[in-house]
Amino acid sequence: MTFKKSVSIIIPNYNGKDLLEIYLPDTIQAISCEGVDYEIIVINDGCRDDSNDFLKIHYPQIKVINNPSNMGFSFSCNRGMEIAQYELLFFLNSDIRLSPNYFSKLWKYFSNPHTFGVMGKILVPDGKKIEVAARFPQMNGCKLKTDRLFYLSAASTKATPTIFLSGANALVDAKKFRELGGFDEIYSPYYSEDADLGIRAWKLGWKSYYDHVSTCYHLGSHTTKKYCEKNQVKMVYYRNRMVLHAIHTEDTDLLFWKFQLFLMEVIPKLLIGQIWILQSYFGFRKKKEQIDLSRKFLEQLMHSHNSKKTMPDINNYFNKISQDKNLIWV
């Protein structure tokens, strides 16, 4: 008997009526054919287009939340979580097209009580290149990099772990997600919230997986690139990477990481005229109180789960996976 669970599909939307019109039919087809209870929740995040009217007319069964202003990805997803009623939460970008059988290979992962979540393969629009697969963590001093992609071939008997699930297509255990407090809104408006969530899950002893058969297609940062200036996007990206490290670096390494940050990231960019890095750095410094609260919340969660996992522990786990002869780098 196939193991399946009910799903709440949560779609943040910012002026994406055209995307909803194109991709919602694929989403509905993919989940309808699975024979499970489901609901779709769209969060209109301060939309100025006619997304709301479009959904009311064409998809009256979809639950709609309207943010009064643009609050960002984390906030919107968490609002969806608050009203979601089913066992799994599926966070889906409005610019993702799901394949018809997207969910069929994902149910099995949740038969393991230690599973936090799973994601499928993300391809570029023409399907000729993998955009996102499993992410492999690498440490450079105290700096964490997660841009190396991999998967285990079908010849392996093991599931492919990933350090975090892309927020574009993350299927997660709703109870575990709520226990983690949802996405940390310190990262608003966008970037690094999914990496932070995945690391927190690993630190509690839960695992995230990647499935190479389940496939979807990504238009590619459509809304962010369309509405944000290039330097603004870079500023937010680097600020949030700093925040991520400040939350997850061990106490004994924090001072070294701060030196590494300034000497190897801030100063080199200033020397080549990338002045915007100062906005990232000072924006990061302004979040000190929030960072301290996030660190404390994580420490309390880890204590309640009797976990002492560190980033080096998680990194060592993935290093062992890298010895698997069936590992394929993307």
C-alpha cells in the first residue's frame, strides 16, 4: 500500500497574476492525480496587479490571504502555515511548473519519522540543464558554502540528503515546520531563509532529502529580478548570508568568523569599488538583537531534543556521503 499524506500547498505571490494563470493548472493537475486531501493557499504579498480578482473568478476554491504591503517570502509563507490544515506543507514559487507526476515519488520519504522534508529536481525552462539538485555543504574556515550540487544515482540504495530544501519547491512535515517556528522572518524580504530552515532541522536531528525523479521547471527569480534593482538584490543577499553565519557559527568560532568576514569579504569588495557591501555589513550589524534571539531560540530547541549537533558535525556527515561511488556532481 502506498504511503501518502494530505498536503497544504502554499504559494507566495507578488504581482504574479500572469504566472498564476500559466502554472496553477499544472500544480492542480500534479496534486489532483495523487488522490490525497489537499488545499491551495495563495498569499498575495502586497500585490498591485489583479491577482486577487483573477483568483476569485477562476479559482474560488483557493484560499487567499492578502498582505496589506509587501512583507517578503518568510512572512508570507508563515501566514500560509498559520491557516494550513494538512499534514504536509508544500511551499511553491509562483514561477514553478510541476511535472504531472511530481509528487508520486515523494510520499515514501515521510514514512521515516526523522524526515523533515524533500524536494524534487529543478530544471531550467527548456529542461536541458539542472538548476537545483541536492546541496552539499562546504566549509572554508568558518564560512559555509552551499553552491555545490549533487545527487546519488539510481544504482545507490541510499536516499540523497541535502543540507537544505529550496524554498521554491519544499515539501515538509507541517508539525516539524511549526516546531521550528516556520521560516525565520529575520531574512525578510528574501534569500537564505530556506538555508537557515534546513540547517535548523539538521541540528535537531531531522533530515532533508532530494529526489532526482520528481521534476519541476523554474522560470528563474522572475519576481525578484523584475521588481528589484541589481545592487539591492546583492545587498540583501550578502546581508542575509552574514546573518545566517552569525546564527549558526559556534560560540567558539564567532570571533574568528567576524575577522574572516571583514578581511575576506567586506574589504576585498570595497577595494574593487563594490561600495554596496557596506550596506550589507551595516544592515547585518543592525540585526544583532534579532540574531541573538534566533540563536537563543535554536539553542532552546536543540536542548529540548537533546541535540548537540554542530555545523562541523553536519559537514562531516556529508563528507562521508561524498565517498559514495554513486555520487554524481552536477
